[in-house]
Amino acid sequence: MSKAGYAPLDAEGIRHYLHAIPVARERLGQDHAAWRIREVGDGNLNLVFIVEGEGAVVVKQALPYVRLVGESWPLPLKRSFFESNALFIQEKHAPGLTPKVHHFDDRMALIVMEYLSPHIILRKGLMQRKYYPKAAATIADFMALTLFNTSMLASSAEAHKARIELFASNTALCRITEDLVFTDPYRQAALNRWTTPYLDGIKAAFERDNPLKLAAQEKKWQFLTEAQALIHGDLHTGSVMVTEEDTRVIDPEFAFVGPMAFDVGAIIANYLLSFFSHRGQAVDGRPDSYCDWLLEQTEVLWTVFESRFLELWQAGGKGEVFAQGLFEEVADAQALAAHRRTFMQRLFRDALGFAGCKMIRRILGLAHVQDMESIGNPEIRARAETLALTFARQLLLHAHGFTGIRDVAVAAQEHAHP
Ligand code: SR1
Ligand code: MG
């Protein structure tokens, strides 16, 4: 799995490596013995170092296996190539919303990038009940800019097919999603885990729930076949870094050309998981302004995304499909405007379905979220998780019943307080 010349680095290896890289020395200063280096990776896959000297950088290096599981699960180093390419493309279309890439080394599967400070991971901030007034709107903006501009609404078929080709061999990371998001939670799989014994019943019921399994398989079909745009592929609240003022989307190693709604659904799912994690811990069900804010921000995710996406489209999609020359007359333009609304409604419903899958996998599958895991009392954790699971089922099975994102927020609130 590892390639010639590759070796995973420790702190001293990073010092030596960066000393030979002019762009790193420019930022950190010449006195490399004085650089302070710490490994901070707490994700599921990679090594991450913060290196501080006169300035600072982050170094992310892929390991040839899944860090969460160990060497028994090999994983291609090429994910680093996909991540760096996705970061370049995202920076082009959504400038300033991702970390800058200073250096990429394909052989070492290593990216040197901007150190974001004093940013923290959005998930951690939400767990601490912190308010980020700009985060949801900025993430929505990021999605609209990257998804619209890497689709054939904005580019030619040739450019799109080149994009598909560039990311087509990111199969191992797509395979993780195919199994862990769309399949394993609904069957017995060795790596599944859940809050036992409290969720044993619901886990067994989901395994027998044919309408639910069919709906999940419909989403898997879309994930596998809809080559709509370059998607981030893992857009949860752990893939966003924030301050009150600034929001950056990180970690696009799962990027490939797939369904736009997958990214939108992923981030909606993670705001809802945060909501249910807080709501499930409220013993007496008293109103909670932080939970209200989380639902408001869930609404912002969709409403800003929709309006920015439509704005970009109306401003003149210069792409392969819906070519402007086809809709010159007033009646044509009206028909096109009406169709855009239908297009966005479909995207909305697809996003809700993906959101349902993404919530379920974080509770019944291998990789969980800290929002829930940090709830020490298993009975209370199971209460929060049950609320999230049963709501997720509703999203996945009855996406058509939600006429808008307000509906979803109202239903989530009622679900938490019947
Ligand atoms: C085995 S990797 C588990 C999960 O971590 C990543 O963040 C993705 O969400 C993946 O599904
Ligand atoms: Mg990640």
C-alpha cells in the first residue's frame, strides 16, 4: 500500500522535512531547532502536526491505514492527492473559505497548509454551546459556490468529464462511505457499535425495516451514480473550523464527483445531531435558547444555500445544460425559472434523505460523533440517540412530506418534545 520513498513522520521527522522546504522556512523562520511541533490529529484517518516558529503551519500526512482501526484496514495514500486537488479547486471557486495549501508532496502523502488560529473545530464549539453567527451561512455559501461551479450548470461536458476522471480513483474513500453510511448500519457488521443495551431494540428493528433499508439503498444508488459536481464528501461539523468571525471548510479527502445533495445533507445532519445531543440531555424539557439557535442555523444552511445557488444560476449559468440560448423568449424564461424551483425542491428532498443516512450511521455504525459520545451517562446518551435515530428515519422515509426547511425545524422541535 505505501509507495517507494514514503515514511510516516514523527515530530523530529517533520522538523527535518520542513527545514528543506523553502516555503515552510519562510513562514517558520530559519531556526528550525526552536520550532515547536506537536501531533494533534484526533480524526479517524491521518497524522496532523501543528508547527510553530516565527509563524506557524499545519502538516497533514496520510497513513497507509485507517488510524481509527489500525493496520488491519489498509487505505491508499493517494487520498492526500485527492485532498490537495480538492483544496485547490475549492479555493478557486470559494476563495478564502478553505485553508491555503503551501506545499504538497505526493510521494510522502503530505500537505503543508495554513494554520488556522484561533479557530477551533465547529463540532467542539457546538458541544460547548458556543454561538457562531456566521458559520452556517458561510458553509452554505461554500456549498453553493463549489457545487454550482463544479457542475455542468457552469462548465462544459469536457471540463466536467476531466473532473470526474481526476477524482475517479478515489474509490477506497468512497467505499468507506458506501459501506459505513449506506450499508453497515442496517445489517450486522463487525465494526458496528451502539449504546447497548439501550439501543439493541432499535438496531434490530432497523435491520428488519424494509422500507427504511430500501430508502437507504436508493440514497446509495444516487451516491454511486449521480456525477453532478465535485463534492467535499465528508462535510460534517468536524470538517469545519471557526471563530466567531471566520469559517473554513477543511479535510476534503473524500472528494469525488457525486450528488450535490450529499454535502448539503451531511451538514444538516450534523447540526441536527448537535440539536438532539443537547435536547436529549434536557431532563425536564424546558425551552432552551441554544437548541432553538441550532435549529435556526439548520434553516440558514438550506435557505442561504438555495438562494446563493439560484443567484449563481440566474446570473448566467454558462454550462452545458439549460444553455441560455434555449430560453430566450419571455415564456421560455418563465418556464426555466419554474424548473429551477423544481430542481431545488428535488435537491432539498435528496439532502433530507442523505441527512437521515448520515445521522443513523453516526449512532449505529463504526464512526460516532463526539456530540453524543461525550454524554457520559449511557441512559441519557441513548435517549438523545433514540430521538436522533427516529427523526432520521422520518427524514429518510418521508422526505417528500417536508415542504421546506422550516417544516424540518418545527418537526425536530416537536420530535424532541412531543
Ligand atoms: C473509517 S473512517 C470513518 C469515518 O471518518 C471520516 O471522517 C468519514 O466520515 C468516515 O466515514
Ligand atoms: Mg476528515
